[in-house]
Amino acid sequence: MAGEEPLSETQQAVQTEHVRINGVEYEATLEANGDLRWRSAEAIAGERRLSLDKEVLGIELRGTILVVRSFVEEIKEASCLGTRKQEVKRVRRDYVFELETEEKGMIWGDRLSACIGSLGRPKRLFIIVNPFGGKQCGRKIFANEVKPLLDAANILYTMQETNFQLHAQEIAGSLDVRKFDGIVCVSGDGVLVEVVNGLLQREDWNKAIKVPLGIIPAGSGNGMAKSLLESGGEPCSISNAVFSVIRGNKRTLDVASVVQGETKFFSVLMLTWGLIADIDIESEKYRWMGSARFDFYSLLRIMNLRKYNGNAQFVPAPGYESVGVPLTQIEKSNQHDDPNLSSEMQISKVKTLQSKGYQGPSVSYEESHWRSIEGPFVYVWLNNVPWCSQDVMPAPEAKFSDGYLDAVIVRDCPRSVLLSLMLKMGDGTYVNSPYVTYLKVKAFQLVPGQRVGNPKKGGIVDVDGEVIARGDVNFSLHDADVKQKQKQYLMSYGPSIQISVDQGLATIFSPR
């Protein structure tokens, strides 16, 4: 971390001392990088090792007593339907080192502190807790699982709860980010998205968005937390997510700009339209079921399947140029329901009319080779990360900062096959089906249409769990008061919605 003093030669030297650890005598060695190892004087084998980076939370020195607070992996036996299996779980454990003199205690304490300081770990965090997400356990999760680990790691924090929808966006929009080494959301994915939007709507967005973000799973889906922990080979758990923030490792994260006319929304997870959006939003009435609500409502929706007319246009990533039908520039400029503006002209209009905040990617796609897929569609699903929830992987090839979105498109599919595909989403193998079109895109344009067989009903456009446009609110697009009825949503249903990607714009805490 910038500003940390380099270790002196004395601090870098390996030191071996006879100490008592948790009341037992050992020969212990403190290595140059802060790792600890010890064994009893008589033992030939069975050395214990404690990695400073991977296992140590923090330390406390009291004279000759040095307490090393750790979070170590242990193999635990588990039983399921009569079958016993082993699980690796992290547990809190303190190691109490008793050194011979206070001077030796100070030498070891100073070296360990210097080594921890050199790891680039956060020193002060701003924590946003959503007490209403998931099973409404945000407060309990923070008090019982987040706070104890932060205290053990000697990390200072300021905690604030959200009181209403978009409260986190307001908080992030006015927070003095210079005071903190990161913003951590104890919530589902929705609060993280609000924070990103709040940071990017600031006048100093280019500095604010560099603040590392963290996510502790406390919602129904927890797709971002699952994607991050899975990428580091860690089980998705609250404690593992907290530890990944404490360790301070970071990675960049793509941010997608979702634009319609003068309005824009920033996405870090996914955009859905059709079946997946219907399941995500309409299952809210079953929120009390937790994540099981998605499985339950998926079955209901497949049995009464809807299809939607519409059009999808995109700039494919290299290797996907054969997907869809190529568009001429004239076809690309002929936009639906908007005053004869191409997508690039619309984005330019947004930049002109809005004076502050992030204005979207500066790269132009006007000369790109656009392609098109015509509906009707069962669903269109754009993904920024592999997992959308802890047990659903819609985009197995998605990367955090490759500059592309992974598009999943299903145009037609028998109900029996569709149910089979949904059951295969746990490992992502459903994308191998001939009914599924899977590709990476740099830019995307969606023109959502009405339901097949019911032209007075539209669908739902859902971005990161937020309904940005809706056409199924009991009115026709030709109603005189349609604009008034749609004011409750960010964008209108029917006109084109453009999505483009800014590679690695945000930063997020990650296990590795």
C-alpha cells in the first residue's frame, strides 16, 4: 500500500524463539514475510504453519503475550442421507504466543504489524447494511458474522443502514470517499448496484469509482458474491466474503451503461427480458421463501409459457461474427419509436444534456459490424459475471473485466426441453443446447415488444433486479395516458434500449 514503510533488514531477518503457544512449549519461527511455523522441541514431523496473508486476521500485543487472531481452514465431517463426507470450512482461532521477554514480544509484534501493513489491506471501511433484503437478516449478519471478523482484523468502520429503495445510491452519491479504503455492502446484489450508480452520478465520478467495493451475501440471489468467491476457489459464505474484503485483494469489474434517450442506468450484473425477468420480478410475492422462490416460480411460468415479439441487435465479440443476420448502416439507423436517432446519436444526446456524472463509454460503435436476431423470444439474458444467484450459472464463460457481456438468447423451445434447461443452470451446461444461442457482445440494442397472442401485454426489462421498463401494467402502448402510467419506471417499454460496456471501470474486493 502506498505510504507503507519498507521492512528494515532487522525486520526481514528470520527469527526463531522458544515460546509457549496456547500453553504448550514449542520452537517457533517468524519468517521474513510474517508467516509463522512451530513444532515441539522433541517432534521430528508435524510442523504447524500459519500464513500471514491467507490465514491471519490481526494481532494484539500485551507485554510478553502476543495474540495472533486467525481464520483457518479445517476439515469437518458432514453427513447427508447416511453418507459421510468431508467439508473444508474456515473457523476463527486465536494463537496465544508467550515470549520470554517484553523486548522479544515487541520485536515480533512490530514485525507482524509491518508485514500486515505491507499487504495493502483496508484500514477503514464504510459499510452499508440492507435490513430488508433476502430473509431480512442484514442486521443479524452484520452483528454476528461481519463485525467480529473486522474487529479481529483491527479494521475501523462506519456502518449505515438503508431505510428505503435507492437509499444506498444517495449515500454513495454524497459520501466523502477520501476517508475510506472501501465501501462494503451487506446485502443482495441490488445495494451494490445502487452504490455503483451513486458513485457514477457524482461530479468526481472518475475518482469515486476507483474506491474498492465489497459485497457480503445477505440477499436472495447473491450472484456477485458467488461469482467472486467461486473464481477464487472459495465456497460462497458470509465469512469467506468478509475475509476476502479483509485481505484486500482487488480486481477490476466491467460496468455496462443502459441507455434510452436521455436516461441511463449502470449495471454490473445482468439485464433480462422475457421468462427470466418474469421469474425474477413476479416471484417477489414469494420473497419469504428465500432463494427457493426462483425454483418455485420458474415451474409456474414454464407451465404457462409466454413469448415476446421484439428485436435484438448487437456488436459481436471476435469469434461470434456468424451469429445473427448482418445489418446495413441504413437498417441500424432506423430506430424504433425514437425520433430517427441511431444508438450512437442517442448516447451523444445523453452526453450533451447531462452535465455531470459518468457519460458512458467513449468508444464509438457506429462503424461496427452490427448483427440482428428477430423474435419472438422466450428470453434474452445479458450477463456480466458467471453466476446470477448462488445456484444458477447463466454465463459460464463470463469474465469480470473482459470488456464483453455474455448474451443468452432463447427464441423457441418446447416446455419439456425448457424445464430440462432450467435444471441444468446449476453448472452452466444448458448453454450447449441447440435451443440456446450463447455469444459475447461489446454492444447490444434491445427493442422489447408485446406478448405473442396478446398485443396489449408487454414484458419486463429487469436490470440487476431493478425493473427499468414494464409493458404489462394493464394498458396498451396506444393508450393516451401511457406516458403518465410509465413514469413509475426509469425507461419506456417499446423504444430501443442500448447497452454498452466500459472495461474494468469499477474495482471490487476479490479472494484473489
